[in-house]
Amino acid sequence: MSDECIFCHHDPYHYVDIGVGFQAAAVTCCELGVALYQYGDEDVTKVADRIEELEAKLKMAIEALEAGVICTTKHGGAAEFLRIARTTLADLKGEQP
């Protein structure tokens, strides 16, 4: 399991000392976290999967924009930046550039 709830970004579990270490005893983060981690709610799982997918795409877009800014700064032109931006947008949409 994850150490961070995808919804509230807290550790979803309450831990108790069992004498040889701590063991997760209950899910205590947010309502959606309880539905996901304790009950495995199918709809909440789909939402969590979609959030993770969108976070990955957003991270990719940010990295591409940062690379474009570096190219523009180093080479003094926007052509490479635009190529990177177009390729990234096409990737995010699932299209060919």
C-alpha cells in the first residue's frame, strides 16, 4: 500500500505498537481514503487511477516545458521549444506529432 493517500496526501493508516514494531491498524485519513484503502471501493479506485494518470501527464508536460525553456535560453530561439511543446501536447493527447 501507499504511504500517502492520493486524495488528502496524508499517511492513510493509524499505527499501533505490537511490541516488535508498529503495525497498521486502521485507515484514518479522509473519507475517500477510507473507501479506497479499507473497502477497495471500485468507483473510488477508478478515480484514484485517473488522478495518478493525470499527475503523470502533468509531470511530463512540466518537464517538457522546462526543457523548452532551457533550449530557448541556450540557443536563443523558439524553434526547438515549439517542437518540444508540439511533441509533448501530441503525446498527452495520444496523437502523432
